[in-house]
Amino acid sequence: MDWDFLIRMLASILADSSPLVFACIGETVTEKAGVINLSLDGSILLSAMTGFAVGYGSGSLVLGLLSAMGVGALVALIVVVAGIELRQDQVAVGFILTLMATDLSSFLGNPFVRKPGPEMPHLAIPLLKDIPVLGPLFFNHNLFTYGSFVLILLAWFWIFKTGPGLAMRGVGERPEAAFARGISVRGVRYLYTLIGGSLVGLAGANFSLSVKLGWSYQHTLGIGWIALAIVIFGGWNPFKAALGTYLFGGLQSLGILFQGVLPSLPIQVFQVAPFVFMIVVLALVSNQRLERVVELLPGPIGRSLAGFLRLAPPSGLGKPFERE
């Protein structure tokens, strides 16, 4: 086996999966607070277009990133206002926003189609990049990829190891009990929905400024739905969601490799295959029978695997709270 090729491929998977990491953790944070934002696919598209267009027009990557995050936050704000203030169904609002943002990205982004633009520069970390295996895998990327690594750890620590994270989980699980303890359910839901939306916007900018440079019609179409599926696959846990993103990235890489092995098959088969496999994996891990079978394994192995496979959405997810 060519180990250098394998390491390069794994490093590429980590880098190319970074937009999904941002989107999945953004949605995980939002849903942990009890809000469903199904606008991800359109929001990522519109953010990718905005980030590239602003970066192209201004020559500033920082302005491109901030504008993309602002767009993601604005779309999320519409979702949370419609759900909390107007008592509208969050799922329906998310679908409508997906369609609107998708068409808007195509209309507004037309002047920027296939134009060369700014790119996030590569930033290898001195000394650390020379560590065998670990160096090329983790310390030879750009700021987007490093940020995705940090975000996984930070999100897990914040959600499960801090007081504010406990309050967020309380609002998502039992908003009535959280309100009784003096927590502002509405404020917490606004805060984490906007944070989650900003991360979704950052995912869009990551695509157009790093992973899939430039802008074209439906540049990231379908990725938002995969992110929503991975959030479920990950059981609303940042570590497991990240694992899902890297699994999907690995499937995409395998699809590219198999194009050379099976040239007679249409290229569309390999493009669609990762999405199909991801749906199959999601269906398997969400099967309660599989969980019961795994629990029969001896000792801590069975308990650990069963806990990993257990998918339990926040009890208050998508449900309006009327006490405030």
C-alpha cells in the first residue's frame, strides 16, 4: 500500500469535510436549544455566494467571511422569529426559506459565475507539520480546517461541560423546567439559533473560498440536507456529527477513486453514491432492533456501542413554548 497516497487522501478528506463540520455543529447547537432550522441547504448556497461576491468585490477575505456569517444568521433569525414570535411551524418555514435562498443565490450570484476570486491561503504550522503521519493530517491545512478541528472540541466542551451548555440543553429538553429555574427560554433559543446560523454561513464561505473555489449555479446544492441527516446520525453530539462528516467525505473520495476503476459506469453514479450510502447508514443506525442486538454484546463494549447508536432528539425540539 502507498502510505503517502493514503495520508494525502485522509488529509484531503479532513480539509474537504470542514464545511460540513461547521454546518453540522451549527445545526446541532440550534437543535440542542429546541429550534429546527431546515433552511440549511439554501442558507449554505446563499452564504457561499455572498462570501465569494463580497470577497471578490472588496478583495478582503475577512469581509467575505463576515458577510457570509451574517447571511446565515439572518436566515436563522427569520426561522426563530417565525417560530417564537409568530407561532409558525418551523419545518414549513425552513423549507420555504430553502427554496427562496436557493433562487436568490442564483439570481444575485449571476454576475460572479466562474470568475476567479479570493482564496483562503494555505497555512502549514511550523515544526508540527513535520511530525510523521500526524503532521500532514492535522497541521498542514488552512484556517478553515484548523477552525473545524477547534470547533468540534469547543462545541462538545461547551454543550456538555459548562453551565451555559447545561442551560441550553435544559431549554431544548424541558423548556418549562428551565423557565421555572429562571432561564429565559426565548433568549437562549434566539442566541443559539443565531450562533448556529452564523456557523452555517461560515460553512458556505468555506465552500466558495476554499473547498470549491468560486461561484456557480447551485454551487453546494444538496450539502445542507446531508448536514441535517448527519446531525441525526450524530445523535446531536458534536463528536459523532464530526465522525459522520468524515464518513461522508470518505465516501466521496472512494467515489472519485472508483471512477478510474470502473470507467464504463456514468460519472453521475459516483456523484450520487455517497448520498445514497449516507441514507443507508442513517437508516441502519436509527433502527432500534440494531441497538437491541448491540446491547447483547458482553461488557462495556455492548453498552458503549449501544450508547453510540442511540438517537434521542431533544424533547422540546420544534415545540413552541408559551410561558414567556
